[in-house]
Amino acid sequence: MKLKYKILALNAAALFIMLLILGPIIIKTSDNYNLLNILNYLQSQGEYSSFYIEQYVLNKASNIFEVPSIMESDSSYLCSYLSKNIKSRVQIFYGNRLLGDSEEILEDNVAIRPEVTETFKGNKAYIITKDKNRTLYYATPLNIDRRYNYSLAFIYDLKDADNIKAQNISIFIVTGILAASLSVFFSIIISGRITNPINDLTKTAKLLSQGNLEQKVEVSSDDEIGELASNFNHMAESLRNMINQLKEEKDKQKIFFDNFTHEIRTPLTTILGYAELLWKTDDIDVKDKSLFHITSEGKRMLNMIEKLLELSRLKRYDFQINKCETNLKEIIEEVCDSIHYKLRRYNIDLKLDLENLSANVDPDLFKQIIINILDNSIKYSETSSIDIKLHNENGIKLTIKDYGIGIEPETLEHIFEPYLKGDKSRSSSIEGWGLGLSIVKEIADKHGAKIEITSGKNKGTEVVITL
């Protein structure tokens, strides 16, 4: 069943249950209210009638002992008189005997009703009976001069109350039908407002699944449906961005493997060439030279593979770094000592300005950052001097600056991509694979550190790492 019809069915069921519960309650409450008004009316008339009868009898009697005879003779008259004003049948009882009746029906053996019997105890009482129509019987004690105990009874026909009750039932049925019709009408409108945007979402989602990524859903309200449509559009936009990123990543991977193939071809060609030469020559010097180049190129390939494995390991989501409180000054000095001979070979001066600072880092990985940055400066920058500065300025900052040929702007934008070595005209003559800064970026990200590189052609390069 579609959502639209489910909403209609739920609304209809809810309305039916509500009418089923509220209908009898409302009708019963209204009927009880009418009966209470009638009962209050009879009570007030009972008090008035009792007072009237007592005054009538006492005024007519010359002495108190004449009261029984007057009541015996005038009860029917009194009942008829009171009945005209009260619009109810009136009866007067003395004990179990009926003395007067406004309908002038006097019988010797009248069954005494329960409400009349209750007046013998000095109580007021009423009962409601139902034959064809309902009838209310009300009785109240009638004390004359506090000596003679009589009972005054009203028999009130409730046909007017029954008519009102029947009218209320009819009104409720008509109102229920009208309410049901209006409920269905508005349910159709409301369900349409709810389901139409959902249908649009469904159609758009289907188009997205078919590859039409430019589809959007119109946001026409600020309620939950509008929020859903807005979130759907954000999701679609994120999906488009992710797919574009995947395409870019795919292109990068293609470039990566193209470069990898190109870079590995040279040492493999060298190794194969010298290996064939070993088979063909008996010259000891040629063999020594061939073995030297085979070993050298093999080490280069091994170094590249190790760096690729290191980069792959760093990119894993579950890679864990082992941080501890580390003296950064000591780490930097240790690295500088280890590359002392390489600096001398390239005639590079090293200037240190180091504060004695510590930070929570992985010592081995942080050392790798420094080694890779210095290695890049030594190999690619053609600098004569490198400055290393460690200071605390809005966070611990490590600055490594060279004064070499610098990096062109178009290269600087992609500086952290693998197999990038700046000036391509020099790449073939320089040993290396362009993986060092990619590893540096991954390590910095793992530490939550910020790395910035500023450079310009023939202006040198400055690398700033902020912890």
C-alpha cells in the first residue's frame, strides 16, 4: 500500500475510534445534564409545594386536630392544582395509602414505590424507569406542623429529555459524517503535500542511481520534509564531489603508475644490460664495473620499494603512531650529525638555531620528517646553505630553509604528490624518486601538524612545520 493511502487509512481509523469513544460519552453527558436540571427543578418545586400544602391546611383548619380530615378531603384538589403549575403528575401519600392524585385515580391497594418508602425515613428520593418512554419518580417528605407525616410525589414524563437525546444522536451522526468527509478531504491534501516531495525524492534518487549526478530536489518547505530534501541535495552534492575526487584519484594513480613504470625502467634496463655484458666478456675490469652498476641500481630499486611500502603503511587507516614526550632539539642534532658527510660532499653549510623544546611525537617518524626535507634540499635545491630553526611562537615551529633554485608555482601546487621532483629537465640526472615529501605530509597529518612550503624560482625554499 502506498504511503498516501496509508495516511488516509490511519486518519479514517483514528477518526472512527475517536467518534466511537467520544460519541456515547458526549450523548450520555448531555443527557445526564438534562436529567440533573429536571431533578433540580422537581426539588425546588417539591419545597415550594410542601410549603404551599402546609400553609393551605393550617389556614383552613380551626385546630390542629382537623388536619387529617382536611388532607383526606382536599388532597386530590391540591394535587390537581399543583400539577397545573409543575406540569407533572402529583400524588400525596399518607403512609402506604394514596390520598390524592392529580389524575384522580384513587385505588385502595396501590403498590408503594421505593422512592415513596424512602420518605418514611425522612429522605428525599427518586428513580427513573423505562417502559416505552422514561419516567422520573421523585418523592419528598411532607410534614404538617411537624406532627403529621405525609409524602409528596411527582411523576415526570421524560419524553422531552428523550427527544433531546434523540436529536443529539442525530446531530452527532450528521456531524460525524461531515467530520469524516472533511477529514478525508484534508487528508488527501495533506498526504499529497507529504508524499509528493517524497515521490520527487524517489524519482531523483533513481536518476542519481542511473548516473545523472546533476539532479536536485526542490526544497519547498522548512519542515521535516524540506529538511530531508535539503539533506538529500547535500548528499547528492557530496556524492558528486566524492566521484570527482575518485576520478582525480584515478588520474593520479594512472600518473603514479606511469611514472613508476618510467622510473623503474631505467635501473632495470641498466641491470639487464650489464647482466648481458657479464655473459659476453672475460675482462675483469668490465665485470667489476658491471657488478658495481648492477648493485647500485639494485639498491636504488630497493630504496624506492622501501619508500613505497613506507608511504603505503602511513596511508593505512589503522596505522598507529607511538607518541611520547621527545626532546626535539636532540632529535634534530642527531639527524644533522648523521648527514654531516653528505653535507660536506655537496659543500653545504648548516646553520642551527634551536631552542630546547619538547613535544609529544613519535621520535622515529619525526626524525624521518627532518631527514626527508633535508634530503630534498641537498639533492634538488643546489643550495650552498641550509638554516634550521626550532622555536615556540604560537606553537612549536620547525623551520628548514635553503637558498637554492626554488620551486616554480605550478610545481608547488602538487609538491606532496608522489614522483614529483620539481624541474623535470634535471630529474633524470638526479638520484631519487620524488616520494620524500609525500611521506613527510603523511607523517605530519598523523601528528595533527601543519606543514607549509613557500618558495619561488631562484629564491630558495622554506618549509615550516607547526606542532
